[in-house]
Amino acid sequence: MVKNIIFDFGAVLIPIDESLTWESFEEAGALKELKDQSDTFQKFEKGEISKTQFLKNIQPYFFRKIFPADLAKAWNAMLKPLPEERVNFLKRLKKEYRIFLLSNTNELHIQHIKDTAGPFLHKQFIRQFEKIYYSHEVGMRKPDKEIFEMVLQENDLKPEETFYIDDGKKHTKTAKAMG
């Protein structure tokens, strides 16, 4: 019997379109090599580098100087507004289940979501979760098994009583392997 639900954030609770970020980067003069910088993106999502360092690290992959605020805007282009109906859905679920949020994300995205949702909707959203795990705050990313183990252990969750929802196949594969 399911007693707990762990949600991913992007593309599950908040609509995203990663192509919009890449289009914004291209419009700003990105070089093809930017797409090869997955190590920088992952370090940012693990909180190993600050937003300032992240923006500084990707700047050389543009053929012209781009202001950090413009780079951040392009980086956040993928994020669509937080739908109020998702918050209402979570409110209903919270009555029957323990719910958690586990997301590979970064401080620029979270700040943008807070700013676009506004203080009331954002607060309503985060209040629905018993605990929120952002990769950049805990220093781990999905699909690594350790981040799932941490969520289970910290909250005394049994895998067989926990349902995990994510749009990433490799993330659900790890969760499934853990039961």
C-alpha cells in the first residue's frame, strides 16, 4: 500500500521546455561547445559551484561578452509558470499521503520560480511537502542511488510504501531498482 509520494519538480509539477534555454543561448551568441559543458551544469546542480561561478564558467562559450543577468535569463528560459492547479492537486494528495519533492535543480532556477510564482503561490506550493530536497542544497543528484537513500532514511520511508514520480527514465530506473 502506498503511503508516500516523492515528486520530481521540472516537467512533473512545473512545465519546462529545455529547448527554450538553448534557443535563448543561441540568440545570445552561444558556441556549439556550450552543449558539451555537462560537467559545469552538473556541478551547478550539485551546489559545487555558485551561480556567479556557473555564469562565469559558461561565458567563454559565447562569441561575445554577455552580461551575467542576460545569461541567467537565458538559463531560466526553460521554466514556465507554476500552475496553481498543481498546488491544489498537491493539497488534495497531502490529505492522504506524505509527500516530498526531490529535484535536480539549481539556485538560479529556484529563485526564478519564486519570483514568477510570487510569494503567496510559492509559499502555498512548498507548504504541501513534508520535506523538499533540491540537488544543489544536498550536494547530490539523481539518478545517483545516494540521494534516494537519503530521502528514504531521513524520513523513515519504506521503499515498498513509496511511489516515485519523475519524467526521467534513468531516475525512475534507479528508484525502481531500490524497490
